[in-house]
Amino acid sequence: MPTHDLVPSLIFKLNENQLAIAESVEALSIWIEQLHGPAEHAVRIRNSLTKLDENLEFITRGVAELLNDR
């Protein structure tokens, strides 16, 4: 596969992995809150996940553009 075809697919898969990790981490933070109440660690985890959410739209649009340029 030529490099120019590989890059969009690779970024797409990396983004899928990032989303899966974010979902897992969020589930863990919910579990922490259920066990211990609104713990400081759960709040920090949620704040970190916010950055992933903020970048999601940009990454999704960028991948779509790369895939359309092939």
C-alpha cells in the first residue's frame, strides 16, 4: 500500500483506539465514583477525557479529508 494511502487509514485506526481507551477510562472513573463517591481522581480523569472530546471533531474531519483526497 502506498504511503499516501496508508496515512489516512492509520490515523483512522489510531483514532478508533483512542476512543476505545477513552470509553474504558470513563467506565473506570464511573466505577470509582460508585465505590468512593465523587473522588478527586475521578474528577481528574473526567477532566483529562474532556481534551479527547475536544479534539474528536477536528480529528474526524481531518481523517475524512485525507480519505477523500486519496
